[in-house]
Amino acid sequence: MSTDGKAVGCIAYCHHRNQCCEMKRLYVKPDFHNQWQGQKLIEAIIETAQGDGFGYNQTVKKGDFVI
């Protein structure tokens, strides 16, 4: 994802089984913190995974962080 041609961060998912995948490696550069860029990356990866045929999403919480 980019803003004004600059990458703000990255995100990926990995395939586990059938229609199940896991979001991995969410990173937002410090200059873009507090601008909802992480949320935008999450929304984009969910849309991408659904477009790739994955239909099941599950949020797992660990401590105060959503994984």
C-alpha cells in the first residue's frame, strides 16, 4: 500500500487449508503511524484473500494486539 508513491508498510497472508488463510507480517512504517494505515492494510488483505477464494475470516487476539 502506498501514499503519494511511498510504501506505508506491508502485509501478507499464508494459505493453511481449503478456504482458510492467516494474515501475517503486518508492518506500518513509523512515519505513517496514527493514520489508520494498518487498518487500511488489513482491509486490503481481507479483500485480496476473498478475491483469491478464501471465504473464512477469524480474528485471534493475543494480549492487547489483534493478530
